[in-house]
Amino acid sequence: SSDAPTSIRPTTESYNYVLRAYTRCRKERSIAGKVMTVVREMEQIQKEAVMNGGHDVDNWKMNVVPNTKTYTMAMDAWIIKAGIKSAAWRSEKIARNNKLKQKGLLQQSES
């Protein structure tokens, strides 16, 4: 169709969809790093747009601005990472205590 765009440019919403997809990967250890890479990219695009005053060929950059949703999803990614680390630590502690109990070095009531 003649109404079709000649190029497709990212927006805050499209970047946020990417972030949302990442934060749904609840068992991925590198989630926070991946999300922060996208957030930093958005911040860099915003910085370039502001520095150029929007008077550039890359005027689409004015449509990429990290918002509350962006930063909320970034915090979610860090919470996911903390949860993964916490679960791993708990599992390691339980395994360590079980070995000590088997060797008789830890009483059954201690954990």
C-alpha cells in the first residue's frame, strides 16, 4: 500500500515490549544485564536527540524516551536476579547442611 512506511523506527513503547519480554524470563541469570543494556541504549538515544535538538535526520530519536514503565521493568529484572541468587544460595545451604548431617557433624535440629 502507498500508506506503508518506508522505514520502521523504534519508540519507547517498542523498547518497553523488549524489556517486558526479557523480564518474563524468570529463570535467566543474565536478565538484569540484558535489560540494563536496553535501558542504557534508550538513554543514549534520548541524549543524542536532546543534544541535536531534534533537528537531525534522526528525528525518530525524539520518540525514544525511557519512562516510568521502562525503569519499573529494570527494577523487576534486578529483583528477578536477586531471587535467582537467593534460591541458589538456599539450595547450596541445604545441600551443605545435609552433608554435615550425614557425617554426624550437625544435629538434626540445626539447619
